[in-house]
Amino acid sequence: MWVSYEPLTYNRMYSYPSWALALGMCMAFASMACIPLYVAGRLIFATGTLKHVNVAYALLKQLLRNTRKLGAGADCQWIK
């Protein structure tokens, strides 16, 4: 595996208990899992076929690309 893991120590003398390490890992993975779970949920509960969802995604991507070309607030006079 590409991740090398070493148990966390404090002052090179105290090694944290395994339950504390497991709790920390669970807290970290819980925050990272939200984005893929949200995307999967949106794809599962989307109306239409996957082809329709993909077309909508492509249109959104094209819209965002065109917005970046203009620059943020390029045509808005009231934004300073």
C-alpha cells in the first residue's frame, strides 16, 4: 500500500492507545466520506437516465468554463 503508517507518539516516549487512534481515524474519514456519498446519492436519486445526468453535468461544466473566461464580476459594475 502507498501509505506508511506509524503510531502517533508524544515526546517519543508516550504512545497513544489504539482506541484513541481508531477514534481519530473514524473522525477523519467521516469528514472525507461526505463528498463521495453526496455525489453517489445525487446520482442514485437523479431523475432520468445516466446519459441525461451526464449531459446536465457537461452543460454545467461548460457554463463554469465560460464564467472563468469572463473573470469574476467582469460585467458587473457594482462589484468593486
